[in-house]
Amino acid sequence: VALDLGRAAAPVAAALAEHGIMAGAGDFYAGRALAAQGVDPGQGVLRLSFVHYTTKDEIDRLLNVLNDVLQARFDPGRGRA
């Protein structure tokens, strides 16, 4: 799954890694395809991979941590840039 965050994806992937969640960030050799969809290839996308044995608990943890990371690092109301 590739997510357009509307901001640079690399810092988000790095923050997820700090929580033991591996994610990729970049254009994944699809810069023209991203641009055609209105995604800034320079910011890239956040890439998450799932397999048949990924559990619901793992997905819930990912969503909770991703939400926390996006709010803590990028919510101006929380005093961080």
C-alpha cells in the first residue's frame, strides 16, 4: 500500500522505525506515475506491506503509531514542525 501523506514520507518512515515498524519512503522508481496522479515525487509516498499472516493486532498497532507520529511530528497545534 502506498500512501500520499501530502508531506515528505521519509521522516514518517524513520519515526515508524523508531517504534519497530518498518515502512519504505520514496518514489519507488515511479516518479512519473506519481506525478500523473498529483503526488509530488520529491516528497514520495509511504509504503506499507502486508502479508497473509499479518495480524489484526499488528495493523491496529501500525494505525495507532502512525496516527501518533503524524500528530506529534506534524500537528502545529502540538508545537512541533
